[in-house]
Amino acid sequence: MKRLLSLLISGSLLLTPALAASTDVGAAFPALREPASFADVAPGSWYTDAAGLCYVTGLLNGTGDGNFSPDRSVTVGEAATLAARIHNILNGGDGTLPDAPETWGQVVLTRADGVSAGFQQDQSTGYWLDDKNIQFLYFNLDESWKAADGQSVTLTLNGNSYTGTLTWQGESWKPPFCFQPDLQEQNYQRYYDDLWAAMRQPAPDDWSRNTAYYLESVLHVSLNDIGGMGMTATRLDFVKLLGLVSGDLLEPINDITGFPDATQDTRDVVLPFYQAGILTGVDDSGTFNAGGTLSRAEMATMAARLIRPELRQSFTLQPAEETALPS
């Protein structure tokens, strides 16, 4: 429930273009391909139109073999990719996310003589984190680095530099070189944050790398707030991501001031989506179910209602005074 709680703070810095009215948003998402007939999407189901719309506009693809997999749970990376595509289109793009630079996510070791080496996260060829002592990083370096054994080196991590000692562990240790930072109390937390941010940056061959780069460089979202692109996304995760990219598109159409399972952490984030008719809840009373896993059908439905205001739902819930806040 606490994951992604700082996203909306970062999102306040975004400059999603304002549209004259929310009804104009549909023009930004035209049909780009012919409709698909998915074998596992029954005609007339609650998500049929949404799945079809997200497909023809290029926001979502099928899952192979003619299927959409509406009940399959979604990862944070998949949810973030859809949100990033929406943001990119609203800002004049075509939904294709820019490639992350090859050097993004690298950590760099520099010796006293100025020689440097850059690495991506990979135990066999790059660097490795000691899970027993998370301060230590282990590196695969060539023979020339043995001369730096026991000497001070500089580690550049997530754009910040840290000094430390490089030691050679011996031929039998893989990776054989260990960097031990010379940390003082005032910069330990920054080192820890930078280290985990680097560890969460997907490797160059990971499909979610461009999405993670877009989150960090365009949406200004720390990957430490995401918790891992491969983690299972919750309903709250996706609503928070949509909140970052929806700009002024959440025009209220419902007079709703609360929902049954609202908390101090979720009310302000989720309520605008009820008011805009994008969310109606998972039951007749309008329960949100923040920690519930997000299905592809749910994700498609939320996205479709965002980009096609005519699909939004007008409804009412019980009065706010009857909706108690859980302790």
C-alpha cells in the first residue's frame, strides 16, 4: 500500500498539455490498426470495448496466439509502460518511448591514475551486490586493476561520486574485486538510495528498460518508489501512475466525496478517478480494493475511459458521512 506514494509529488512537476476540454482527448488517440478478434474476449463482456480500443489505438497488444489474457495479472513494468505511452502521446509523441542510453544505469570505477571502467548490473560480466553486506560491490576487472589493490578509488553511482577502497579477493573469488565505500554518517543514506536505484535500473537487454528510463528521466519518478518493474502491480499502483499522466483530463461528472475503503493514503489519489467516472469500484458499494492485483481487463478499462470520455460512468455512492475511514 505504501509503494509509489511519492509519485504524485513528483507528478506535480509534469507539464502535460492542457486540452480545451476532456472530450477533445479522443483526437489524440486515433485508431491506428484494424480491430482484433481475441479468442478469450467474449462479446459484450464488461471489458470487451476497452480491450478493443486499447488495441486499435496501439496502447496494448495481445498476448499471443490470438489472446488478450484479460484475467492475467499485470506487472508494475507493464502498467508503467501503458501510462508512459499515454503521457508520450499527450505530449506530442506517437507512444514510442525513447531508447535508454547505453550508459544509463552504469556504475563507474575510477583509479587514482584516471583510468575508469563502467559496468552494468551483471554478476558474470559487470558488478554484483553482496546481499550480506549491501555496502560492498564486487566487480569483474581486468588484470591491470590488481595494481590498485588496497588503494583508494572513486565510484560514480547514479550521478554521485563516492570514495572507497578496492581490494582483490583472489583468483577463486568471482567477481574478484571488491569496492568498500568510505562512508560517513552524513552521506550513507544517499549512497544507499543511489545503490538501490542503480540496482533497479533494468539491464540493457530487459524489455522494460525504456519504460524505466522514461519514468526516471521524463516523469521524474525514482525507481526506488517503484520497487521493481517485475513486481505484480496493484490497483493503487496503476491509479497512481495514471494520476501522473492524466493532466487536466479528470473532469468531474460524479458528485462523490468518498468510497468505502478509503484511507488517508488513498483518498486524495483515488477519489478524482471516481469523480471522473473512470473508477466505479469492484462491488456495488464502490469498494476500491487498493491492494488487489491489477488484471489486464481492469487496466484496459481504466485507460479506455481516460482516453474516451464518452465511456466514463455516471453513478452515485453512499454519502461520505456513512463512509468510515479505516484506522
